[in-house]
Amino acid sequence: MQETIRAAKPLFTGPEWNFDLLRDTYDVISEIGLGEMGLDIYRNQIEVITAEQMLDAYSSIGMPVMYRHWSFGKRFARDDVMYRKGYRSLAFEIVINSDPCINYIMEENSMTMQALVMAHAAMGHNHFFKNNYLFRQWTQADAILEYLAFAKRFVAECEERYGLSNVEAVLDAAHALMNQGVSKNARPRRRHDPAREREREIRRREYAIEIYNELWRTLPNAKAKEAPKSEENKAEQQALSLPEENILYFLEKNAPKLEGWKRELLRIVRVLSQYFYPQRQTKVMNEGCATFVHYEIINRMYERGLVTEGSMLEFMHMHSAVVYQPSFSDRGYSGLNPYALGFAMMRDIKRICTEPTKEDEAWFPDIAGHQDYMGVLRQAWADFRDESFILQYLSPKVIRDFRLFHLRDQSDNPATRVEAIHDEQGYRHVRRTLGRLYDVSQQDPDIQVTDADLSGSRRLVLTHFVREGVLLDKEECDRTLMHVARLWGFRVRLVEVDAVSGAKLREHEALPLP
């Protein structure tokens, strides 16, 4: 075993930091991360910001450039009051999936915390952003900052040309539909070119064709059963590629009365929604990767004598707070901590690779005793999302450590049933059940555009395919449907049907406000 060479003196001995010290510490962290751990990262851009700037970054969903909207100011005011009254703390860092990768670190952090943050974000998150297949497939790290700058300018121009209230009304509707603005099936990637975006908007503005005809308002509403679709209607539905799961995309392309600048606003929100889609699917893996990386790097720095015992105690205190998992009966319990679960699984993979038990050899024959645990982890970070990672790598040991089991508690049954305990069948059951909880496609309601008439009544029909009897919240559904009607410009109907039997369960309607 190679002997660790200890440094003559530590990099720092107290809480104070300066930019030279940050650079020297980053160089050591980079040497360990890239040289010893084999990480592959974007270029890093580290920016030191104040608490107020961190709150501002919170309010604009963590992006360095963002268009204006009243909801961002509302979020800033709320977070600012809670922070100053001591009701909440701030994150030690924010990291942007971009090239270069932007890392915000707080000027209030101690030097130990700055080292932890650089290892966590500049190495861990950065490697995950660059290598995970979802981010490679869905995001364009080298284009997002340029696109956001274009979006900010475009929204500002629209506010000046069409009025602040008109722009906010469109953005309100688009934000309400962000989770329904994602295309879950991969399409050919095309770089978001701001010049092309602006050129397309100019063409839209110059070639805006109003297809709305006032004569359609004189037609009576059909309350009886709709007539069977003609061949012409069927051809229209086929041309619209229905059903369509991306509601924002459908409205952007097909809403009859929507002006060109409004379509561009929908596109901006849709691009942002698509950009964040991989992050929703990889919370456990992303945070687990970054936490494991900072834990390994800081420990290796300590072994080399680059970190003092005092700094190591501070690091262990902060690290323990990050991976703390409250018990079910704790007042602070709000579900599984993604940092705790992700870090535990990463550490467990290292243990299985280096010190496997008989149980590990039976459950993970491909990696048990592999020794190259970093190779196994890098492959997992690249090829899995939360659901598949849990299904593949959640071990009986982690299930026991977290005391996981499955209870079925149904409202129509007075008894609570224990579905899985700690035996082989139970471990597999817990793993499948927990994996489903991290499947975004199962958590989001399945709402699709299923019918639209552009040449007649201008009707728009959405269908919610209900899973396990869970209907939409009526009040929230009605409010959101009003936003859809505002964008579509005509009557909108949403039908909730059972996903298995197809039986109609409930129906909602909305008309656009005058």
C-alpha cells in the first residue's frame, strides 16, 4: 500500500480566508478530484457572494441571469425575512449546470467551509452534471447562460412594448404549467441560438395571421353528445400529433389567438422547464455524488496533513448535519433526506467493492470485491437516475441501517398491513417500492392534450389518466385550467378518466377571461 506523503504544514489554520488561499486550496482539491478520483468536470468559475446575493439567487431559481417576474420578488422578500429572523439558514453554495460551471460560495463561510463547498460543488456536482446521461441528453451546458441572457432581454422588450401586466399574465400562465412543459421522450438536440430565436420572433411578428373568426361565436354550444369525428377531423388530429404530453409546447405551436411574442414567452418557460427536468430525476444521486466526493477529498487532505484537526472537527460537524436523517417520530421529519440516502448508498458501494460480505457477494456479484470502487461509482453516476440507481444498488445493509419497511395504510381499511420486513423477499419489495417513489413520471399527473379543433369550435380537451384513484385537487385544477384557457383563447375541458378501465371519473371546464 502506497504511503501517504504528509505536507510540511496545513493549508490553513483558522477560519479566515483570502483569494490566494482559496486558489491554493482549490488547486489541491482539483489535484485529488481529477488526479486521484478520476473525475471529469467542466471548467470552474467560483464567485464569492453575500447573503443578500444568495437570497437573490434563491429567488430566481438559482440562475445567474433571469428575466423579471413578480413571483421572484415575492420569494426574495419571504426568504429575506425568514433568514434575518433566524427561522431558516442559507445554503453554503449554489452551483449552475453550465460551461463554465458557476459556483457561488458565501463570503460568510469559514475557510473550512469554503474547502468543503469547493469539493462538493466544483468537483462533485460538476462531474455529475457533465457525465450523467440525463444532463447530457436534455441540457446544453455551453448554451444555457447565453439563452438566459436572450430571455431576459426579450422579456424586458416585451414589457416595454406590450405592458408589464400583459407580460406577467402570460408568464403566470406559463409558470403554472411548467411541470406540463416537459417532453419526456428524447428528441434530436438542437442548440438554443439566441440569434435564431430573435429572428424567429421577428418573422412571427411580421407574419402574424389572425385565424380567429367572429362568426364562430354565434354558434350554439353543443350540450348533447358530440358527433362522430369526420375524416377531416381525424386528419386534423393526426396533423397535430395528438395525444401530446407537453402542454406548453402544444399551446405554443397551436393556440389559435396567441400572438407571436406570447408564443416566444411560452418557449422560454418551456426551455427552462426542460433544463430542470434532469435535476428532478437525480436529486438523490446528484447530492449523494457531491457529498461522497467532498467527504473523500477532505479526508484525503487531512491524511496528507493539509487540514488541521480543528478544521477536521468543523468539517465533521457540518458534514454530519448535511447527512442527518431525522427519525419518523421526529418533529423535523419530512421524508428521506436525499443527501443521507445518496451518501449512504455511495459509501456502501465502496464497502461492497473493498470489503464485501457473503450477503454482498450474493446480491452484487458484479461489483463485490471489485476494488476499483471509483470506477464503479463513476459508471453509476453516468448511467443511472434515482429510480434505477435505487433498484440496482440499494443493499440490504442500507435498508437495515435506515430501518426501511413497507406499510400499507388505506383509508377504506381499518387495519394497517405490513407488506415487507427484513428478509430477502422484503428487501426486494422495499427496493422496488422506494424506487417508484423517485420515479418522476409516476409522481406527476399524466395529463395530455387528447383533442383539439382548430377549424371549427376551437375546443381543447385535456385528459388526466388517473392512477390508483388519485384525482386532481379540484381548486388547484380549476385555477390552472383558467391559465390554459387564457392561453388557448377558447373553452377548455379537462376529463379525468381511470387509466386502466377508461371510465370517466370527473370533468372540469374553463372559459378565458374577457
